[in-house]
Amino acid sequence: MAAEPTLEDLEMAEAPQEDLDEDILNLSTQDIITRKRLLENDSRIMKSEHTRLTHEQAAMAEKIKENEDKIANNRWEEGVLIVDVLVVSV
């Protein structure tokens, strides 16, 4: 059972027509379709880049963890426990 649209819903449906730039209103249908495809391609490329960067970030985080583990193991193997010291200058 669908609810009746509110005044706000109706205003939102009309809003895109009011927000269109004058140059878009003057474009041909083919030009609008071309722009739409370009925007879709840009969006696809950005999503792909985001996925790649997210994967790279996860891989780097894993490498950092492995290196921290190696450092911790090397400290214990040398028979010396080195404690990190926070130096604060005033």
C-alpha cells in the first residue's frame, strides 16, 4: 500500500527542472545523451580508482603490520626490549 506523495515530494520532483542551466536546456537530445555517457564513464572511472586505492591502502596496512611484527621480533631476538619513548618539547 503506497503512501500518498507529500507536498515536499512533489516539490522535489519539480526541482530538477528549475535547477537546470540555460545551456543544458538549449542542448539537443543527442548532446545531452553524450554528456550523460561522459558523466557515467567518469563515474565508473572514479569508482574503479576508489576501489584500487582502497585495495592499495589495505595492502600497505598489511605490510606495515608485518614490518612492525618483524621489528618487534628482532628486538626480542637481540635480547633487548626497546621501549618507544614519546618526546615532548615545551
